[in-house]
Amino acid sequence: MRPVNVFASGAALLLLAASGAHGENAPDNGTDPTKLNRQVQTTWERLDLEGGFRSDTLKVNYTTPLGAKQDWSVRYRVPLASVDVRGEEDYGLGDASVQVAHVLALNRQGGWVILGEMIFDTASRDELGTGKNVLKGTLVKAWFFNDGAIFAPALVHSESLWGDDRRRDVRTTSMDFYFVPKLKDPRNLITVDPSINRDWKSEKTFLGLAVTYGRVLGPAFGGRGIITVKPTVFAGGDRPGDWGLEVGYKVIGF
């Protein structure tokens, strides 16, 4: 999978989405960061890492809204991972996490979302986690356009609080430029995520681009079933690898 091919396909899909945009109301497909739905999601991701290694991660997520206005939510995540840097390819428990989200100042033009996530040092092997307990904060500003498109850039910072003294501390910052075009068929979805990423401890900076393609399959388990495929490419001399691929299935709104 060549990076140029994924970048080109993402650009082509953006042009297609723009040509097909219109003002119809679409079923909620989970792409609006200001809508805090109850959902269960399972994803499997493969990352091509530097040095010819790879990682595979199966993530199970459960999110439920909170409060009378449902402007709060909590998400629980449990990952099972395999990283072959030490010749061990069996899956083991990764670093589990709990995330709390809150939507504020929401109106027809947009809104703000703040998220706080605690990532715990629960990995069963060193290579499956950071060895640290990490606090991750995210600030999102969402803009809603008249044609139904969404632009929601996010500033994300992660900082290790405590953990294994032998392991390197975590201090990373990312700027993510999340964009959701409005498609002609409301059962389809695309999200485009260019990002700038900085690891302050290793003094490395790299670029990323993830394009998610999805399809609302219809009613499932009292909600809506959605299938997604997300290729990712990385660029820059400090990139951690060349590409990634994630496939997922989720049920929202049950």
C-alpha cells in the first residue's frame, strides 16, 4: 500500500463528496463529534512499523451518554494487541482506558467538545503498552456548514503521570484537522483526518492522514449497524511507520 495512492484516493473522494453534497437530513452515523450516542464498537488495526515490524490491535469500546441533556458521555476501551518487535506474535492485553467527554456551547453553527482520558498501564507485556499511566486531553471545535459538512479540528495532548521508571515518559501533542463531507447517499460516510504529531520526549515530528470509509447497514440490536474501513499513511523522516489499516463494526443509538 503506497502512501501516494491513499492520498490520491482521499482527494478524489473529497471531490466526489463535494459534487454530491445536498441539504437532506441524514441518519446519525457517528461522525458528528458533538452527538454523544450510546454505542458499542469493535475495530482491528494493523500498523506497519519502522524496522520492518508490525502491530495488530483489536479494540472493544463501549460508550454511553450521561446527564439529562446527554451532553456528557463515558467510554470504556479494552485493547488486545500483538507487536512482533521481540519475536512474540501472541495477543495480550494492552493499555485499557476510560474517557469522559462533555459538549458545551452547542448551537446551529457548531460547538465545543472537551475530552479527558485516563490510559492505564495494564499491558501484559512491555511491548503492548507504554509502561506508564497517561492522561490524555482533547479540545475540539466543531463547525457545521449549510450543506451538512462538518469541520472539527482538535488539539490533543498526552502526558504520563506515573509508571515504570525504566520506561520513557510520554509527552505528545497532535493537531488533527477532522473533516466530514456531506455525501449524496446518507447511508455512506467519509471522514478525512490530516494530522501533525509531535513526540516531545524523542523530539520527533511526523504527519499523518487517515481516511475513513463507512456504510450504515441498517437496524441492528436496537440501533444502527455501521461498518468502516480506515487506511492511514504517515509522512516525514520521523514517522513511526509507513501505513496502517483499520476495519471496524459498531452499533450506535440503541
